[in-house]
Amino acid sequence: MSTNPVTINAPEGVPFIDITREFDAPVADVFRAHADPELAKQWLGPNGYEMKVDEYDFKTGGRYRYIHRDPQGEEYAFNGVYHVVRENEFVIQTFEYEGFPDAVSIESMTLVDLGDGRTRIESHAVYPTLEARDGMVESGMETGLREGYERLDALLA
């Protein structure tokens, strides 16, 4: 199965990251894979990690917290708040890795209907400092995104 590339842009000198990725699936299916915690557990994060969901209320004003466990048993917890959720269209959320507290990013995700049952996700994440943004980039974010989105492709197929 071929996969669409993920594009990550972290411009020098500014504390944000832009991410784009296309999917060979309709907007409603891509949205549902983000909204349903049982589906998100199947694709979110790097290969080989298990995901435990403590809270996942994917609606405006909702909260989430989940833990990824790597194959060696090390755990990585993440949490945030959904500020805006517009079905099949747009999400604004906060994102915090609990291992690096107080560096909360604000992230938006736009789902673009490309026609012919295809979707593009356009994400924009703003960090409180350039150092926090660079830490996220250096954390293996690209591998986790690429591998997770490849599993999402398989789930959507």
C-alpha cells in the first residue's frame, strides 16, 4: 500500500510548526478516526506503542488524557482541552506532554475536502517558546506522525 507523505514545516526563528497530510478517505471518516477514542487508539503515535485512554471527550469544551507505553514499558502521558470542535471541519486544542510540563501548545486542525473521497489535514501548532517548539521537533515527532498516519491509512482503507 502506498502512503501519502507528511510535510512538517518548522520555520527558523518562530515558535510554530505546520503539518500537512493527505488521506485517500472522505472527511467524515478522517474526522471520526480522530473523534472516536477506540479508533484513535489504533493509529495515534509511533509503531509498537500501546495507548491507554484516561479521558477523551472530543467536543468543544472537552478534555483528553492518554498514555503511550513503548515496547520497553516506558510511559509518556499527554493531555489537553478541546477549545473548538466543528464536526468534519475544524478543531482547536491544547497539547501538553506531561514529561515536559508548562510547555503547552495551541493546535488547530483543518480538514479539507479534496473531492473524490480524499481529505487533507492542515495542522498549525504554536508553542510558548522557540525552545519548546525545537524540543518537540527533536523528540521524534516526525517518526510518530509518519508511522501513526500510515496506520491511519490502513484503518481508513
